[in-house]
Amino acid sequence: MAYLPFIQVTHELSITIFIRMHEFILPSAELEHFVKRIYEIDIPRPSTFEENRVIPMGTGTITFVLKGDPLIKGKNGIREFPKYALGGQYFPTFSFQSDTPLLYYGVALKPTASYKLFGTYLADIQNDFVPFDTVVGQDADRLYEHLSKTDSTEQRLQLLDTFMLDQLPDEVTYNHLDVVIDYIYEKKGILKVQDLCDYEGISRRYLEKKFKQHIGFTPGQFIRQVRFNFACAAIAEGTESVEDIFLKFNYYDRSHFMKKFKKFHGGELEVLTGEEDNLFKTVFSRIMRTDQENEYHP
């Protein structure tokens, strides 16, 4: 299990609180084509929409809320979030808040996994979520009960891993779309749509049809989103100059990148480059990173 260092938060009353914000595990090998990672978010104080902005990650998400009363703010307005849900891709961005401490667990699904495991296209729940019991029936309540009765973070993460293993179909298919998506991840989004067609020997029309059906994005939109995510992760890591990162990920200059950043996040770049840690910097800017690139963080 991977851990982030404790994060220091200083309030107006000069009270300093150290919080554990994020822990995660990589899924079992059998889940390789379905799950990116399984994680915990622990915010032991009230938090705001402004603090908890999340960019599109190109994944579906299964979420179990064990503590807190979260509200989700996105394209469809502000909504209460249920105790468990299968969520789609939010675009261009979303945020959440809770008036009480928040503890939840998530399973980040690869783009085709929601259909292969649950018969739900990611495109059909874009900017939306459905209660998880409508997807898996009473298994949702049973899992929620097990998670609630378990005090260990490690055991909770393993419970989710085991649950996902139980959802695997008898026959696992790895199709053109899966190959292409993994290739986009491998190249960190630094490629063109035609490169995908040439790599897999398929037509652009076929590829666009499958992307729209499964993900709700065009291949070009998904490439740009992955590229943006990897660029944000590199900026947050801080081992290269920001200008070098812009060039590496084919942004012409700072203004070119900031147009995308404003669209997908809405804040300033200091949320990634500043000394203060936050959920976007420490967690959500790095969800897409491959296993080999996660020595620093997911």
C-alpha cells in the first residue's frame, strides 16, 4: 500500500492540523485491464468546492462514502451524492464539498471497464452518477456494511480489490479500443489520432464510433485530456522546469497551456507549483499515471 506524507493545513486560528489525505493500492494482476487503482480520500475537516476541484480523468469511478455529507458541483448543477455510486466522466470539470469530515473510497475504472463489468457505457453516465445498488443490487449494501465495520484502511482497500475480482466476466476480452487506450497512456497523449489508426490497423471512422459509444469523447479529445493530465502530474512532481514540461507535452507556451488549465480546473497554476498541498496536486492530477511512473505518487 502506498502512502502520501502527512499534509499540514494551517487555519486562521493558528491551529495546525496534520491530515492523511490519500492512500492507495494498485489492483490485482487479474484486474489490469479494468482498474487503474483503488484509493482512500480522508479529509478530517469540512472542505469547500474551491478546495476540491477535480479535472476530467478519463475514468469511471465507483465511490463509497463512509463519512461526510458530500455535494457534487458539475455541469448539471449541485447535487447530493449518495453513500455509494458508479460515476461517469465529468467534463470539463467538477468539484465537491462536505460540511463535515469526509472519508470515502474509490475504484478508478479504465474507460471500457464500466461496460465490460456492469453493462453501462461510460458515455451514458457522463457528468452523472447512478446509485451503485442499481448496478450490482444487494452486493452494494453488503460491501458497504463490510467497509463500515472494518477499521483498517488496508483491509478496506483489499475488500474493494476482492469485490472487483468477483465482478470479472468468465471470458475477458481485450479489443481494439483497449489496445488504443493503453497506447495513448503509454505515449502520455503525445501523439495524433492517425497514429492510433496506424498502430492498430483500423479506420478513423471505426475508432471515432467506438470512442463516442464507450467514452463519450472523440479520440482527439481523449488524447488531449490524457496529455493534459500527464502534464499536470509532471508539473506537480516538480523535477523539471514548467517551461520544459510545456514543450515536452507539445504546448506552444505558457499561455497555450493555461487556456487548457483554466478550462479544466479554473484556478491558477500555483495550485500545482505552490508549496501548499491540496487534493488536486497530490491526488487527482496523477490518476492516469502508469504503474511504472508512480514511485512518487499515483
